[in-house]
Amino acid sequence: MRTYTIGKVIKSRGLKGELKVQITTNKLEAFRGLAKVWLDDEEYEVEKSSIQNKFAYIQIKGVCDINRAEDFRGMKVGVSRDALKLKNDEFLTEELIGATIVDEGGNELGVIERMETYGAGEVIESGDLMIPYEDNFIVETNLVERKVVVRAKMIETEEVR
């Protein structure tokens, strides 16, 4: 099953083996009502989860003491896509990797190699081509067809390159 990283275990909390997690997602809903998580690549049942003071806390079924909880330190916390509780018009930026970039005329410009987040927002990268993922540059994002349509006249300017 494909999992999506939402945090990283930074230490245990308390004597009963609760895990303190550094949150790495803006989808905080994913931590509420968790039933299962993947710690690195192994699946675990969750007894309870909560968010307090910018951290998430997870109690794993069968982990009852601080010593066992310490075994999870440094592990990535992953969830299924369903656990992210995305709205119908929402998607994950990593789902765009490998999508084709085309202009409004249908001319292929490249394939999305990565998406980077900078202070001003996200940028699509394909070779030397860098396109801000903003409404004035992006015409359409079609996950079904795995393509992103861009305004050609906007990416031809020197400001974007």
C-alpha cells in the first residue's frame, strides 16, 4: 500500500510508551481518529492520537512502556491517502511527479521531475524549466490524464526562467 509521510517520531512521552511526533504535513486532520499508521514500512494499530502544542502524540497498540517506544525514535510516520481526508478538489503535490507539462496549444514542454516549496509558493521543475504553481501560470491540473496545462506566454518571459 502506498503511504504518505505525515511526521517523524522524535521521542517517547511518559512511562506508557506514547510517541511524540514532529508534524510534517499541513493536513492535521490526519492525526485525528487514526486507526493505523506505518512506522517506516511496518503497519501498526493506533489506540489513540492527539495534537498538542504543535506536536502529535500516538499510542500504538501493544507498546506499553517507554523502552519499547524508544525503538521507534527517528522513524517516519505514514498513513494511507484516505487518512489524509482530502477534499474532492485537493491533491498531494507528490502526485504530480511524472505528469506531463503542456501549453494551452497542447505542445509538450516536459515532465514534472519535482515540486519545490519556496517562501513565495510551490514551483514545478522540469530540467531547466521552472514554473510557479500559481493561478496566473497554471490553466489546469488534470490528475486523471496526468498533465498540467500552463500559459505559454507566461513561461516565455525571462522572469520565470
